[in-house]
Amino acid sequence: MPVVDRRTFLGLAASATLAGCATQKATGPAQGTSAFVSPGGPEVSAAEQARKPGRVRDFALTATANGLTWSYGGIVPGRELRVTAGEVVRARLDNRLPEATSIHWHGLALRNDADGVPGVTQEPIAAGAAHTYEFTAPHAGTYWFHPHSGTQFDRGLFGALVIEDPAEPLGYDQEWVVVLDDWLDADPDEALAELKKGMSGDHSMKHMLMGATSPLLGGDAGDVRYRDFRINGRTAADPQTFTAKPGTRVRIRLINAGGDTAFRVALDGHTMTLTHTDGFPLAHSETDALLIGMGERYDVLVTLKDGLFPLVALAEGKKAVARALVRTGSGRAPAPDFRPRALDGRVARYGKLRPAEHVRLPARQPDRTITLRLTGSMSRYDWAFNGKPYDPAVREPIAAGERVRLRFVNTTTMWHPVHLHGHTYAHADTGIRKDTSIVLPGMTLEADFDADNPGIWMVHCHNVYHQESGMMTLLGYRVQSGGSGSR
Ligand code: C2O
Ligand code: CU
């Protein structure tokens, strides 16, 4: 097992032993005096019951390794999972990988013990073992799943999870799920080990990417050199074709499953109507292109013209594209590296987006503000929050019922896609509801959420190399002492 894994798994194993006695660890002065809710505790069951679990839908997933490609069921992305909001997902995972794994259901406000963080919300699923996740799918929208074990998702372990709305308000004729990905063609643990040696010294620099810059990302665009970029597992030279009739109204569900790449996406010859981000509805707006960080999702509506149109995802700052083709009529595909002019048109920015009114959080002063300074540098490869690398035994305490504000202060010279588990926060300025947000260098993002889903929840950077080098932490709901309701 590579060194990196050993470090990770020792850390997790240590925390797994702690899980039962997290309260002890947490009684230190820095953590306050209250015990934390346990992931399988009564508060978690009560929150799940309140979701009124509906019909159970069974899924079987197998995690398999085939050389450098690890996947669900031998295909990348894995087969899409689709349920209706309110239904119960019961997904059995057979782990045929050579190491322990887990599945995290990204973006869902689900029961904490199904969140898939090994050593925190469950034991790692050992090689050769199986585990069944069972949870109510709470909100309609575009979600995805991937392991929360080391760098595994950068090997191809991911898939889309679509939660349909039983009363879908949008009108469209067809749907197209578009999963974006960066393909390393090497062992990501080896890449991480190289990155962690930093920029000094005379070690090999096979994987480190230098000089990738993007004005949209405020400078440095990424750390890792990928071999190519893919849409639904296919390269620009061998693209998937989506076929429909001219005039078809398509809902495109975009998911960035990349490890270290933001994509700028446009459909040649078309404008797009933005309808959702991270599963939650937006007030509709038109755009030529959008920027999507790792872990983010956007849904757009497009009315297709007549012809052949590339959907292009520019690997931002990395001088390469992924693409798929849309065919509604005759026409020849341009060269694989073709870039539609729309990529340089209006690019959707958070500041201009607004939430759909019915998903706006009611105005309220935060009861608690947690400041997370994003720290670290490329030269030391010491990405962290507040200068402290991840410690699974440390939890930022919060209490059920609070309005919590997360204040992400980016002190680094690089952008980071920050992600909160188990909740969909609201950007304090515009109110847009998200679970993963790009924080540009030197900028501060304030994200507010209502603490309504008890458990132990991760906050981390969704750059898998930053995450694994230490840019993660945990929020812990405190146990409310028997009805005293102390706040
Ligand atoms: Cu896709 Cu911890 O996240
Ligand atoms: Cu980061």
C-alpha cells in the first residue's frame, strides 16, 4: 500500500476507534463541554423519520479495479442512479477493489450514518467486503456519488444520482446527464506523493502542473497534469453523440467529477438557460457559458437548433477540451480541439445568479459564525483550514436549530471549491443555494445554513489533492441535553 494511503487510513482508523467516544475527545476546553451526536444516534433516526421515508428502491453497485481504471460496474461514469424525491435509496456496494472504500452521496441532506465518510460516519468497507447504504432521498435535483477514501474518485469511481421531482415544474422533452472528468492515466496516490514533496528539491515532476493560469479562476488554475479530459467517459477525439430532433428542449445536467480541473462549458451556437445549481432551483437566466468547479452541478435548458453542435468543456487554464456532440441534423464535427465562440461570451458568475424565491432561506442573523481560513501553498503542499491539517478527532461544535454561517477566507494564491456535507447552504450575498462553491484567491465567501440535520459533517476542498493533503474538517452537532434546549 502506498505511503499516502497508510497515513490516511491510520488517521481514519484512529478516528474510528474514537467514534464511540468522540464525546471524551470533545470535552477538551477547545471543544466546549457538550457531547456530539453520534452518526447512528437517536437524533439521526428522528431526522430520518421526519423525512417520511417512501418506497424503497434497490440498487447494486460493484466497485472494480481494472488497471488504472477503478469504476462502478466497469464503466466510467458508473450507471446513473435515478429515484424520486422521498423514495428510499438502498444501495449495496460490493467492494472488489484492492483496498478499503466507501460511498459518499454528494450534496444530499441525508441521514448522517449513510454519508460515507470512513472513520467518521462508518467503518471503511474492507477489500472484498460489502456494505448497504439506506437513506431517504430528500430533495429533487442533480447529485452524484463517489468514494470518500483517499484519492479513489480520481481513478474513475463516480456516477450521477438524479432525484426526480414528483411534481416537476420545468417543461422539457429530453434529459441529458453530462459528467465531466479529468483523466490522469497514472496512480493518483503517486501523483499526490509527488505533489507533497513540494516544488523544491530534485524529485521527479511527472505529475505537477506548472503555469496553468486562468483569469476566471483568479490565477493558478490547477496542480496536476492530466492526460486528457472527458465527457461521459469519452475523449474529445471519440465523443459521445446526443441525438434529437431540432426544436427539442433538453435539460442538461452537468456534473464536474474531476479531481483538479474546473471546466468552462458552452454548447456551440446556443445560449443556455440556467435553472439549477447543486440540485436547487435558480431564478432562470440566460448565459453563453458557465464555469463549474469540482463537485458542482448546473442544470440548463437548451432549445436545440438544426445541425451538429459540439458541447465543449474547456479545462480552465489547462489548454485542452473535453467534448460531446449534439446532432439534430446534418453537419460535420469540427476538429477535436475546436472551441465555440460562446466560451468567450457571457460566463455565468455567482454574483449575477439568484435563487428561485421558494428556496430562499428566510432572513435571519447567524447564531454562530465559523471562520475557516483557507491556507497553504503549492510550494509546501500543505493545504489546510486555519493552518491545521485534518484531524478526524476535532469537530467544530454547532447546535441543532441554529443558523450557522461558514466564513471561508481564502488567504492562498489559488482557488478552492469548498464543499459542505449534509446541508445546502445559501450564499449570504445573493441567497443562491449550493453545497459546493468556488472561492477565488484573496476572496471571502459567507455561506449560511440552518442546522437541521444532526450528525458529524465534513467541510472540505473538493480538489482531491488539496483535500487529501489536509484541507478538510468536521462540524459536529452537540447533543441537546434532555429538552433543556440550551443554545
Ligand atoms: Cu463530493 Cu466530501 O465530497
Ligand atoms: Cu483546494
